Amino acid sequence: MPELSASGAALGALAAAAVFATLVRGAALALVYPLCAVAALVLGAVDLRVLLTGTELTQQLPIGLPTIGLHLRLDPLSAFFGIVVNGGILAASVYGMGFDRAKELTRRVEPLFPLFAAAMNLVLLADDAYAFLFSWELMSLASWALVVARHADPESRRAAHLYLVMAAIGTAALLFAFGGLAGPAGGYAFDTMRGHPPQPMVAALVLAAALIGCGSKGGLVPLHAWLPLAHPAAPSHVSALMSGVMTKVAIYGFVRIAFDLLGPPAWWWALPPIILGALTAVLGLLYAVLDRDLKRVLAYSTIENVGVIFVALGLALAFRANGEHEAAAVAMAAALLHALNHSWFKSLLFLGAGAVLHATGRRDLDGLGGLIHRMPRTAAFFLVGALAASALPPLNGFVSEWLLFQAVIAAPALPQAALHFASPAIGAMLALAAALAAACFVRVYGTAFLGRPRSAEAAQAHDVPLAQQIAMGGLAFLCILGGLLGSVLATALAPVLADLVGGGLPRAGSGPTVFSLVAFDPARSVYDAPVIALFVAIASLTTLVVVHRLSARRTRRGPAWDCGFPDPSPATQYTASSFAQPLRRVYGTAAFAARETVVMPPPGDSQPARFSVVLVDHVWRALYAAPGRAVLGLSERLNALQFLTIRRYLVLMFAALVILLAIAAVTT
Amino acid sequence: MNQAYEISHLLSGAMLVTSFALLYQQRVAAVLNAFAAQSIVLALAVAWAAWSSNRPDLFITALIAFTLKGIVIPVALRRTVTRLGIHREVEKVVGVGAALLVGLALTGLAQALVVKVASGTASHAREELALALAIILLGFLMMIVRRNAVTQIVGFMSMENGLILAATGARGMPLVVEVSVAFSVLIALFVFAVFVFRIRERFDTVDIEALDRMRGDRR
């Protein structure tokens, strides 16, 4: 099989790049990125070929555990996620080529980058539990080491520590999941698992474990706490990979277990992913709207998108359990397309944030502003990403969200009362999330790129090197193209959908043009992206022309209206916090017990007035801080046991012996 | 044949009595005497088992027990005690009465346990085993109710006596194992001895409570 050999060679090249980067220093480290880009291209090409031809490649290697060996398999599902992963790696590598060879390369980042890339590809190729968990752990550890690369920063260390703990919990859960799937016979190859679906109770436990394992990696509430700390702490191109791509590997893991290995679904399997996903979507954006750190906002938005994808996966499970294959295909296509689209626009946004960070040295929104004049290209690309993330037509984010809403609208047809009645609530929560996403990105873009600079650094910013512009430009192009060609992408998914839900999109190609995306009925549920794009273009161009006609002929630049206060400070502009205030008042009180306090000095006193907001993260308090305190308290109590006298240790041993003997005497 | 078991039970019973005697001795010298008595009775019991069941290798075990634990170790410990000047009253953690009551309960436990666990074996072997287990438990008890390092050594050696007795009752324990057990006990004894001297050098006493006081630990 030449394809798998090509993939193997590319993975070998990544491993060689990692080893090479540990041996050299200085400018030679820059060679890592072209090598990674080439490897990603090769891997992506193989994936694309497998996806388009709908073939399935398998390979068994005699390495790994004795008697099990190493099973590799590239089926359409792996190939699809491989395209997602390698697209992200390619963009991040091209971005990396723009780094300053003298200053920006360190041996803390460059050797780990190809390792991280190779590990994510290996997870997709694995066809037995051992290979899967091994590469999953490799992926976790490589990304952890990248998070801790800036270890001088205590925030970074804290994030890395939390990430390590959560990754360990997630892997342990996956270990249980595969243990349940392997059954008493211990068949750890995925083929054996497929042949022997577990008992219903075991299947439920496996599903829960998979949800914990993959959900903690993807950032599903309440396992999300590490994500907004760890993703922004890494270097920006790695943040793009972690947020845009690694979360997709987590989703791949869930799809692989829930749709492929676990056998025919029961309808109630759909409830946990749907409910948690909807909660994640809304809560993620509520965090995002209130946060003031550019990269952290993007990480919270990732949490929201993972929630959206989980909702779609849950709907697909519900439809499939009820034998509604058409609707299942729509929901599944929504999940997969959203994974692809999110990987593009989130990578773009993180690379844009990296460009801003590089140009200004700041991530706090309230220290930015006016960048559209100083970094025009980055600003344009970031705008495309922000529009796509807000799911506005004709960009790619809208395509998958539209498909998801079609699936939600079809959900009341489900016979089970729980799903039946939950579907309007889910639809409402998703709609709220979509609206909050728009608000969130208006806020981010408006504060960072519009207005006047709020700091000296922002005022002196300049655009980034060409390679980094190419990386962002390519992704922005993909976001636009993915929006226009949504129907083509959905058709290309047919082999994956056939494997997972028993058939592709039912009415693909029945619309008026090739570019019409049809969900169920060509008469009612059609999204015709090029037509809409044309309409948007015509409408905005007409408006532009009319406005220019009606206005004065020449554009003049003059001072902005200053409300009668000459020379105002940039601090008088809308800030990120003030923009979020209405949303904080509406939702913050319920979600975060937000309390605002205003301290006004008495009249005549020249002290400044103080305004402060206190937010409480209930999830953190209940599920992270409280157990942490309990463990700490218990260990402090038990600590005394380490400082007893010899005689007391002997007494303890003797007591244990006597008690055990007494038990033996009583029970035998 | 019955007579052989009667005599071996008599000797094992005598060892158990000396174990109780160890528990209530007030002075270090008396503790050492009781220990020597127990070791000599052990040697007799082992020798009787060797003679009655015709296993001549057990005579070597008996000889080791007699010379090493019946004579050499008690004499050595006695000389140490005189040299260190600690042949006075032994401090106890719990009173004699309570210690004896606990010892009685342990003996009962050993009896009950062996009756339950070894119900398949012959009754004489079972009783032998029960007595040995009781001696082991009493040795352990001795280690934790006394505060003196020398008496802890004696408690440890008394446990080892119980082990030898059990091994004699259980047929087929090879001599190599016994020799190695005896050897390891000897090593442990050396360690204890060095330990005792170190305590003495530093704190002018062998009361192990001094270690706790040094560490700032309150009782």
C-alpha cells in the first residue's frame, strides 16, 4: 500500500525533525517548519485520497505490546480528521517559517512541535487500544511541554499543572472505556471490539468514560477548566494547533468510540452529549464575552464550538438509534463540517492573535486598539475569521451551523418524550450561543482593531512577516471557500457518513445548482451560498456606491468629534469591559453571581471613584476547588502518621495483624 | 505415640508460660533470665521432636537454640546491661495486669484462629501451632508494652522462638531455611545492639522514650 508507506515516511520525517531540533541550536532550528509543512502536505494528500476514494487501508506491524502488535488503519473517518489535523499543522508550520531566526526560536518549542504533529496523526491511525492510548498520551505530553515552554511565568506553570492533571484523568477514563470495550476476553484490537459490542450496562459505562476522556481533552463543561488557561499559555502557533486541531482529535476519539466501536446505540445515549454540549456552548461564550484577554477569549470560544459539535453528535446518535438515517446523516455532517470549519477559523484567529501579540507584546484587549491602521492585512484576515466564528453567511461557519439547526428542527420527530421536549430548549440554547458568539467577536474586533490605540505598544505596532501573512491569508481563503463550497464538502463526506450512520446526505445534489446545500427537502431547506454571497456583495456594493454618490466627492480626514472635551484620553473609548457590561448584567448575575460595587468619594474629596466587579466561577468552586481542598485537608491530617514513634508504628502493625487474625478467625 | 505428643505439648505449654513470665518481669536481669529459660525449653522441645519423630537434623536446630539463645545471647545481653548500668526496673507503658489480660486474649485468639483455619489437620499438630502462634503474638506484645530497647530485643527474640517452635511442628521445614532464619535473626540482633549503643552514647539511657523527647514529640 503506497499510501500508508507515504504516511509512514511523513511521520518518520516528523520524528527526524524532532530529533534534529534537539541536536542543533540557533538559526538551524528554523528548518523544522518547512519539514513539518512538507510532512503535513504528504499526510493530508494521503488522507484526501483515502476520503475521496472511500477506501480503507490497514497495516499490522510487529512492534508495541507482545501478542498484540501495532494495528494501523486509515478509513474515511480517520482520513477526514486527518485533513482537519494536517490543514492546521500546515498553516501553523507556514506561520512558523516567519519567525525571526535570531530571536524567536528556542529548543523548548521547536523540537516538540513536530512531535506534537506526529502524535496527533498517530492517534488517527491507531487501530488498537494500546496504540491509541500511547499516541494520545504522546499528544498530551508534547502539548503539555509546549504549554510549559514559557515556564518563567507562574501563570503558565499553573496552567500546565492543571492541564497535566486533567490530561491524566482523561487518559485514565479512556483506559476504562477501552477496558470495557475489550470485554473479559481482552481483545484490544479495534476490529475485535467492533465484532463484540458490550452489554448495555457496560456500554453505558464505556460511553460515560469516553465522554469524560474525550470531553476533558476537548473542553466539555465541566471538564473545561484547564483549556482557557493552557491553550493561550502556549506559543501562538501552538495555541492554534491545540485549539483548532487537538480538540478535533478529541472529537475523533468520541466519534470512533460512540459510533464505531460501541455497536448499535440506545436512544438515551444521546442525552449526555446533547445536554452537556448545549451547556458548554452557552457557558463557554458567557465566559468569552466577559474575559479581557484576547487569546483566552478565543480559547473560550473553542469550548463553545466543541459544545456545538457535541450537540450535533448527540443528535446523530438519537436519530441513528431511532433508525432515522437521513436526519442522522444531516446531524453527523453538521458535526464533521463544523469540526473542519472550526479548525480553519480558530487557527486563523489564534494566528491573528499571535500576530497581534508579536506586534504589540500585549494580549489584554484593553491595551490594544486601532490596529486596523497599523496591521491592515492581519486586521482583514482576523475579520474574516471573526465573521466565520460568528457564523455569518456566506462564510464557512454558517454552513455547519445551518446544517445543525436543520437537524435540531427535525428532532421533534423523535418518538422519545425526553428528546422530543428537549429539542426546542436545545435549539434556543444554540441560538443564544450563536448570538453571544456574534457579540463576543464584535467586542474582540472592535476593541483590538478599531478605535484609537490604548497603549504605546499598540500605537507602534506593525504588520507581521510575509510567511505569517500567507498562513493567515490561506486560512482566510479557506474560510471563504468553505462557505461557498459547503455543498461540495458535504458531498465529499459521503464515505464517512456511510460508515457512521449508514448513508450520506439524502438529497445531495437535488438543489437548483451544484452549490446548493440541501438538508431534507429541496423545496424548503436549501442553503445556496453563492447566491447569498452574490446578494450580500450586490447589496453592500450598491450601498457603498449610493453613499459615495450622496456624500461629498472627496474623502477628508479630520479630528473625530470629541463631545466638547478636547484631547480626550484613549481610555474614554469603549473598553472590552464596558462593551460587555450589558451582557454581564443580563447573564452574569445568574451564571457567575456577578456583583458590581461602586465606591464614590464624598463631595469635595479628590480621590478617584472605584468601580469593581466580582465574578464567581461556580463550576471551578464546586468541582475543582472543593475537592482540591478536601484532598489537601485529608493529606494534612494523615501527614501526622509519618511522624510517629517506633513503638507506635509497632502498635499499629500489631493492631492490624490482630484485627486481620480476628477477622480470619470469625469468618473462616 | 500418644506419650510423645503429651510431652511435646508439655514443653510448648512451658514456653507459653515463660512468655507470660516475660510480660510481667520488673527488672531487666529477670527478663533476660526468663528469656534464657524460654530458649532452653525451646531447645528441649525441638530435641524431643527430633528424638520422637526420628528427624536427626532437628538436633542441630536444638543445639543452635540452646547455645545461641539459651546461653550466648542472654549472657551477652547481661554483660551489656551491666556495662551500661541499666539493670534497674523496666519502664512499662501499660500495667502488668492489663498486659497479662491482653496476653490472655491473644492466646485465646490464637487458639480460636487455629481451630478454624487448620480444621483439616490432626488435633495435636493444631494445638502445637496454636501454642506457637500465641508465643509469637506475646513476643510482639512484649515489644510494644516495654519502653526499654533491651526488652524490645528480647521480645523480638521471643517471637523468633515461637517461629522455630511452629517450624518444628510443621513437618518438612528444611534445615537450610532454619539456619537462614537463625542467621537473619542474628543480623537483626547486631543491628539492635548497635542501635542500643548509639542511643546510650547520645542520651545516656536506653529508654527509647528519649528518642521521642529529642524529636520534640509529646506522649
